Amino acid sequence: MVDTIEPEGGEEPWQWKDARWRRMIDKVRAGRSLKPAVWKDGAKVAVAISFDSDHETSTLRYGDNSPGKLSQGQYGGRVSIPRIRRMLEKYSVPATFFVPAVVAKIHPDEQRALVDEGHEIGIHGWIHELNSELSQTDEREMMLRASDVLEQISGFRPVGMRTPSWDFSQHTLSICREMGLLYDSSLMADDDPYELLEDGVPTGLVELPVEWIRDDAVYFNMDRFSALRPYTAPSAVLEVFKAEFDGALEEGGLFLLTLHPHISGHRSRMPVLEELIRYIQSHSGVWLATHAEIAAYCRDAG
């Protein structure tokens, strides 16, 4: 069920009264900026590297049992995550992994190893479902159940979430507040952290904004049975990511990157991440941290 505002008297959007569209835009809105005057230990820029560990759930979410598609997701856990872990250890980079609960059940040792190595595990739905199309009851139940499973497997209660659909329903924010989450990382109203408003009221929830520009899927994703084909060379993607970091450094803001193990974990694409890390670490005044660390810092500084 998609949450939409039902037509009133058959009116078209251009016929709406102001109160109607104001209700729509005010449901979830960016509030005050939480970009601190200075980052931890006087750093000039904060860097948050994240991985959406979708693995097999990229296929399972659609009820698909294709062995070929499932094997493509399995690659993420079988090959990519070990590569990513080695690289992050090599450069002493902490990262955040947003994990669907079903992935955590399929790959429990993966999550425990990541936590042991100092990385964060965040909520990413139950089975990578399209949360924005769910009823309030189903969305709430799955978010709570997913959080319980991640805690049972990793040993830590997640404090942050990235929705599987990179979108909110009309109920997502209230569920986040009920769960007492520190932050969300699904929305796109700014480059830098901000506080979320619900119906115009400050919620205290920190938003660490994502953007498709800083996501590997839009450049590399592939669907054999559609027109979706990779169209960007890894070197060009690296150029985009570097430019986004340069802008964050110049403005003293946040550089947040989203990668998918089953997409970026391949031999020709891992050098993008390695070269990017080298480039970032070649600059002084860089704070590399997990999403939870950055969100907590912004909350406390604000």
C-alpha cells in the first residue's frame, strides 16, 4: 500500500489550496543544520563511508528465486566483504554497514567480524523490502524485528537506519522516534547533517543525508533483462567521488559515500575505493568515522 494523499473532490495538484500541499511537504522536512562549527579534534571535514550489504535480498525482496540472481548477491558476502574488510583494515578506516535482517541471518559471522573490527551495523530493513509501500503496521513490525535480529547477531543494538527504498513512508519517522534511534541516513535535503522535523516539530533525530551522486549503484548497476546497463568507467566514478570530497573539504562539511559490496567489490572496481581512501588520507584535517560517531558528535555539538 503506497502512502499518498487521496484526491479531494477530483482536484488536480494545480487546483489545491495552499494548506494541502503544505501538509505534504511538512510531514518530513529538514530542520536546523547540525553541521558543527568544527569537527572532532579540529578536523576540517568528516568522512562517513558506508556499505549497503544487500547481498541476496536484492533478489529475495521481489519474491524471486533465480539461482543466477541469488548468486550475484552471494558474491557480496562470499568475495566482496572479505576484500572490503582487508582494505579497511589496511588503511585503518571505520565504516558503517547497513544490513537487512535476512542478510544477517544468512551471514551471521560476517556481521560479528565487522563489529569485532570496529565497524558499525545499522538497520536496512528486514528483507530489503520497499518500506515506503508498506502499511504502518507492517513497516513498524519489520523495523522492530530487524533491530532485534541485528542486536542478537552482532551483540549491539543498532542506533541508526537507512531505509531499503531510500525513502520514507508517511509513518517511517514516527517509527524511528518510537525506537529511539539516533540517526537516519536515507534522505537528501542537504549535503551536511540536519535535524528532521515531523509536521513542523523538531524530532531530535539526526539526518546524515545520502545522494545518488555518491552511490555506486547508479554508475555500475546491471539488470540482464532490462535496459539497465553499466555506463560509467570506474575512473570516471572515482573522479566524481573525489570532486564530492573536495567540495566537502572546502566547505568544512560531510562527505558521505554509499557503496554496495555486490556492486563495488569486483576486481576492476575495488581500486576506486582504495584510490579514494588514499586521496582522502593525503589531506590533513580529515575525520573518518562511523555514521553513529558523526551523528552523536553533531547532536552534542548542536
